[in-house]
Amino acid sequence: MASATDRIIRKILLRAPRERVWNAISDARQFGTWFGVEFNGAFAPGKSINGKLVGTKVDEAVAARQQANARKIFEFAIDRIEPMRLFSYRWHPYAVEPGVDYSREPMTLVMFELEDAPEGTMLTVTESGFDRIPLERRAKAFERNGEGWTMQMTLIEKYLAPNPQA
């Protein structure tokens, strides 16, 4: 059984149709718009692509905070795509220190799961595998990614608001 520090879970009710939420999480361009990443390819199961942090397009204040890590490149190893239900990938959590090679570290698994809800779509994001991260980085990666997922839930909600970008 996983410890309390092995996984981060965030849920949000998005007042948008399931198909629109699905497109926002499974299309690399749309994902990048709200998440703040420019990808070098499309999401496909079993494919690894690189993302460059460029700042979200949906919240100027958050984009300004993201500038501290602007232009950082990180790997997304796409795990599963089950249309309209689940999208998952692996990555190195909080891999932002200059000059550090994270490639030998285990990756965490990030899962986006969708469920119908009376007023829209319930999105659950789970990131797991922190207990396998080296001890010297584990607590900080867990804390920073926890804060990050809270912020990302707000960003996808703004992205899917009645007017924007999809």
C-alpha cells in the first residue's frame, strides 16, 4: 500500500462537456496552452516527447511565476490514452535544478481521469510514485508538485471557461 507521501490527488468539477475537457487534456497543443508548455510533438501511447516551459496563456500572474523555470526542457513519456476516460504520462517531478541529470531517477505517473457529473465533468489528477524518488529530493518534489497541481486545476478551469481558447 502506498504511503501518504507517495501520491498527490486533485479533483475539480469542470463546467464543460466531457469531450471539451478530453480535448484539453489529450491534445498536446491545448494541454500546453493551459499548462504552460510547448511540446515538440503530439501525444501518443508509448511515445516520449519533450516539453519546454513557456508559461500558461490563461493567467498572466501564473505565467509570471512560471518564468522562473522558463525554457526548461522536460520529458513526457506518454503512458495510456483511453479516449474520453483516461490520459496518463510519466515524468521526472520538479526536475528544475540546472545541471542536474534526472534521467537515472524513476519517473512519477500522472493520470487524468474523467467522469460525467451532473453539472459538467469531474477531472481527477493523480500523480504517484514519489516514494521511489531519491530521498534528498522527495519531500521538495512532493510539496512543489502538490502546489503545482492545485494551480493547474485553476488553469484548466479558466481555459475551459465559457469564452476561451478551444
